[in-house]
Amino acid sequence: MHSENPLQALLSPLGSAAIATARQSMAEGRTTLQTISLLHQQYSPELARQALEQVILQRRAEVKFPELAERLILFPDALEQASRQEVANHRARRLARSGVTRIVDAGAGIGADTFAFASHSLAVIAIEQDPHVDAALRANVSSLGLDVDVRVGDLQQILPTIDPAITVYVDPARRADGRRIFDPQQCSPPLSYLQSLPNPVVAKMSPGIGYSDLPSAWEAEWVSTFTEQGRSVVEACLWSPDLHSAPRRASIIGRTGSVSVSGIADNDLAVGPIGRYIYEPDGAINRAELITHIANPAQATLIAPRIAYLTAHTAISTDLAARFDVLDVLPWSQRKLSAAVAAYEFSDIVVKKRGIDLDPARLRKTLLSKKRNRAAEALIVIVCRRSHDSVAILARAAP
């Protein structure tokens, strides 16, 4: 028999009222201390604490679920591992387009992917082992008005009872004792277990997964999107042979849509002299080793061995990379760079380094002067080690 759910009061109508009170208080500008004091006037100390914690978590969750956060019950660890809304929708769309109609969300957590699957008309079985998280999952599914078959239990005991024709999605736990786990065979469940399933499988993995860890005949897809830290590669998604469509794929989710490219990894590009333009491939392109999708149309070469910055005399417009207009190229020396920078107007300086040991923040601070022009564009400084020398490239972001 499971112990009493500590969220029992929070999941009641009284709990919903407490959350609404806390949300309204914070929206009116009260501090957390003022809000907890207000809640104590109407609710028990424990319910007041839980309600305030939920509102704080919901605010944090807005970056992942901008349209759903206020309707969800959340846990800190589950929120951290949950897929971002736009990424979950990207995955659900691909599954729906490929003809998948039924899916198991094995290890559903608070339900981020479950919501996306259900909203794309997939019949969902959501499995969650933790009974407390399961209660939150059920509350979230109900709050969103979704028809989902939610089951509580160990996914490795439940999955053998599932029809092998049903696709299984798994987001393995990648934390233990507060530490991140990068070896997919040490995750829970391990990748080897997912490979043994008779079902078609989609597995969400760390974006830093090693190439040697990629299962043979599976597709590896790296996905990037906008995050609080800027554009980032947020996950690697592995697709079993039943769902495989290419050896490697890079999917770049933008503000209004997404673009995907696929193919075979290519690391054989030549190194050439610095041209009129520098291309900085999106992180998903780099991780998938698919930079030829930029290099070929731009007739570009690498700026240095094993450094995925491209240079060319041809300007192309692409969602796969940022393009910079080269202003100057000089041998790397802080003194020479400082002198060169002084010739330009700039509102800010962005320092990028590749293959060289320096502190970009410190160099930026050194280069910034009191003569900054707030109306000017930022100046891009790329410091790069090449085969026999190191260079500093001054550039502007292309319009």
C-alpha cells in the first residue's frame, strides 16, 4: 500500500484555491514573504507552503510550457528533465506524420510529452513509477482535458504487457545521487534495455551522448531551440530502425517553425583561407556532423582543422547557421586586436573563441571602451587557433 500522497490537500479544491490566491498575490507584486503571510491567514501552514512552491515552480516552468504552466502541478526534478513544449510538439508531429497512432510514454513524469502526443491525436498510455508524481500527472491530464490511459508502476514490468506494435517513447532518468549521468548504459532504464524491446522505440538522451554510444541502425537526431541561455542543443533523440529515416538528423526549432536536415556525418571538409564571410553552424548541425549542408551551397571551407566554423566568399541565407561579415583578419595578439577594435564604432563586443585558451569575458571587458556607441551594431571578435598560427577575426552579424 502506498503512503499517503503529500499532495493530497494541494490536489483538492481547497488546494486549487490556495494556488490561485498565491498566484494573485505574486501578480500584485507581493514578495514571497508577504505572500506566505497572506496564505497563512486562510490555509494551513503546509498547504500555504505547497501553494507558494507551486506558483514559484509554475513561473519557472513558463519558459518550457508558456501556454500550460499555470494549469500544472509540478516537481522540481521532473520539471528539470521535462521536454520543452515546442520540442515535445516537434517530436509528436513527426510521429503523427509517420503514421504512428498509439504510443506509450514510459516514465511520463509530469506529462510534458504526454500532453504533446495527446494533442496530436495519438492514443497515449502514460506510465509513471513514483505514485506522488503519478498523482500530479493525473491531475495535469485532467486539468488539460486530455484522454490518457495513466498507469502507475515500474515501466520494465509494464512494458512487456504492451502490444509490441505500439511505439514506446522513453526519457530515461539521467540523474543519480544529485549527479548527472552521461553514459546511456547507466541511465534508468539503460539504453541496452531499450534496444531489447520488440516495440518501435524513441529515446530521449543527453545532447552530449558520445558517437560511440549510438546504436547501430538507429537514427540520432539532435534538436536545438531557444532557451534562457540563448539557442542551445537541448536533446539527442534516438529512433529505432522501425522509425529510422536517416543516420543523422539535425532539427532546429525557431520562433515560427522548424527546419530539419539529415544525412551521413561528414568530417572531411578542407581548411581554407578566411573569406568575406564566416558561418557559425547551429549546435545541432555541429553535433550531427552535418555541416556540409552549409558548406556545399556556400562553397565554404573550414577556418581551422576540427573547428566547425566555415568561411566563404559566397553569402547564403540559411536557418542552419549564423553568418558574419568579415571586417578584418589579423594575427592574434591582444595589443594588435585592441588597436584594430579602436577603429570601429560598436554598441557591444561579442567574443567567440575556438581552439585557444582565453577568457572571453575578460577579453571583452578589456576591449570595451568608454567610446561605445549605443546606436551602433555589436562587433564580433573570433579568436581561433589554426594549424600554424592563431588569428583574430573582426566581423559584424549579417543582416
